[in-house]
Amino acid sequence: MLTKRIIPCLDVKDGRVVKGTSFTRLRDAGDPVELASFYYKEGADELVFLDISATPEGRDTMVDVVERISGEVSMPLTVGGGLRSPSDMRRMLRAGADKVTINTAAVLQPRLIQESADKFGSQCIVIAIDAKRIEDSQKPCWEVYTHSGQQPTGIDALAWARQSVTLGAGELLLTSIDADGHRAGYDIELTRAISEAVTVPVIASGGAGALEDLYQALVTGKADAVLAASIFHYGSHSIHETKEYLMKKGLPIRI
Amino acid sequence: MITIIDYGAGNLRSVANAVTRLGYQPKITSSVNELLDAQAVILPGVGAAADTMESLRALGLADPIRQVIAEGRPFFGVCIGLQVLFTGTEEGGGHECLGILPGRVKRLPPGLKIPHMGWNQVKQRLSHPIFDGIPDDANFYFVHSYYVEPEDKSLIAADTDYGMPICSAVIKGNLIATQFHPEKSGESGLRMYDNFIKLAGDRVR
């Protein structure tokens, strides 16, 4: 039986991890390679690296980072942040990433999804959707935002999720802007609506604060995987503890 | 020498990294002569079977692959590297593959999340040194939308439950191929490559 994936997410700026640097057990917790090895040994099912560098030099550094991580760990790696074209994606994939995630570029130019899926295969194209609940709507409704959650687009998240999959997305990385950073749980209603609307795997993201939140996203939200940053980085819960918890509650988990 | 066939597959580096981590120096090549000289071969793969076949044909590698397998040299196909060994695939409207193993490659049925993506258990159906030190039902990493249906069921070395049983490994003599990605499957995956390299014996060191 396919297991549910537990995925730590690391933000990298100019080659350094900028969140999750409070690991006292690590020699250099800002080193993405060392953190990747740490999570690999802890039993993470996959890793997501988001490059938040704002400069071309920072992006070049990211390619080198991905190469070094891929040389250290035998696990799936997803890389995103600032990827705009198939050639950007090709660099990351050749460096050892298994999947690339795109957000703003895909919304601005949906054809990019099709073009990159044709080139590299749907299985490595992850469309990241940042969605925000529309407060005054009759039925639950979410709007897609771009540019790191800053720019409203007027696009309905469910429609965009379906369109992304039609165009060739192999997976969706769904972040609730409302829940993100609050550590009060994922937006379960959003997660479930998207999971039920598409035939590809959905990774829930944004809002994990307690282990029960992950459980709810996987069960009630019907997500295939959960992504979290702070609960792992700041040591409130280890990957192993998280997985034991979910397994005890009856979910298929790889220990 | 372990030879990894380079036809532009996305996971080439990961496979090479895994072999390197085990202490070997793989040769990565798209040369026909180097392939024909190989003592053990890995055919990596990810993406679409039709594209892979097209690349292999364009590089003139289809016949040399048939030859090294026919000669019984240890050969490991990964994911698409498994699928292209069969007669043909439904993918992309139907394409002929290498035809080394009789059988078809079919799309996973509707109602399942496609691709089948993530860690799933590999149930061993044959006893073989490729599984040495790997527990039955160990988890391996999968990512695929098509699956193989061998005509000769005795070739099925392992299967995996994804709503239906999926053939996740085939073995025929020294030909081994898996639907999952050992290079992405942590310690169990590394162990499987190590077992494969040991099958090839001292020749590869």
C-alpha cells in the first residue's frame, strides 16, 4: 500500500538554509547538505528545497547546492523558487533534482506547464498553488496568489488546479496563505476540495503546528503528502516521532 | 566496470551518485562500443517510454542493449528502463519497445491517483541474491503512470499493491529490472545496487 509522505521544506538563500537553523546537534545547520543528510537519516520521505535568492548568483549557487545534496542522499528531491523556463528546470534536474516546482511562472504562462511536461515528463512537474480563502463568497472559494503570496490573480484555485493537471502537472503543492505561519492547522476544507478535484497527488502545506494537524490533512483533507517547515526545523517534533504518531493512528507510513 | 547508459535520462546523475557512494567508479556513456565492452550495465530512466525508445534508437543503442542482455551480462533496468524491455507500450498512443521480454506496458487504471508516486512495499516473489539483506515488504520509491504486464508470469520477481497488484521487479537470468527507483530508495535501494554489482563479480572492480 502506498504510504503517506512526510516532507520537510527548506528555504535556501544564496546557498544557505535560512529557516531551521536552530539544530544544536548539527555542526553547521545553515548548510543545506548537512540538513538534507540529517533529514534523510531521520526518515523523511522526500525533501523540498525552495530557493529564495533574489539574484542570478544566488540561483547559480542553488544548482551547486542541489548537486551536492544529490551526491549525499538517496531520496527524492524537489526544487523550486524562481524557475521561469524549461532551461532553468533542466539545470536543476541535471543537477540531481527529481522534481521541479513552479508557481508564478506557470500562472503567468500556463503553456509552460505543457512545454515542460512534454520535455521532462509530468512526473517531475509540481505546480505550487498558493491559495487564499475568499471571505464573502456564498460557498467556500479560494483565489490563487502569485509572487510569494503577494499578488492576487482573480483565478479560482479549484479551476487552476484542474487546468494545471490537464496541462501536464504530475503533482500539486498546495499552500493555504491563510493558514501558513500560524501553526494552527492546515486549511482542511481547501486541501480536501483540491484533492477531490484532481487525479494527481496533492501535497498539503501551510499551518502545521501539531501532529494532529498532519493527520487531519492526510485523512480529512485527503492529501497524499504533508509538507512542514517549522515543526521540524525548530525541533518541536522529529520526523521519526511524527511518523510513529501517524502510524499508531492507522495511516500507512514508512518507518 | 559498471556502465550507465546515457541517453539523456533525468535520473542519470542520481543513479551514478548511488553507484559512486557504494565505492565504484561508474562509466557513463552513450557510445555503442563502450556499451558492448561493458561488464555490467544499468539503464536508468524516468519520464516517457516513447521518448526513451526514440533516444536509444537515435544513438544506435537498441541492438547493443539486446546483445549485452542476450550474452547474459548483468543488466539492471530502472523504471522506464524496465518498461522499454517489453514488446510495446500503450503510452503516447502506442509504441514498440525493445521486445526483449514478451508483454505489454499499460496505463494505470482510472480511479487511482496517477502517477503512483511515493514509497510502497515490494513483496518478493522469487528468492534471488538481488534481495540479499533486504527485508520482504521493504519500502521503495515509485513514480510512474504505466506498469508492465509480463506474458511469462514466472519472471515476476516482486509485486506491489497499488489498488491492484503491480509487477514491481522482473528477473530473467542476469537481467534484472525494477519499476521503482533504487537510487531514490534510501539504504534498501543502495543495498540492491550493491547486490547487483556483486552479481557481476570481480569484473566490475
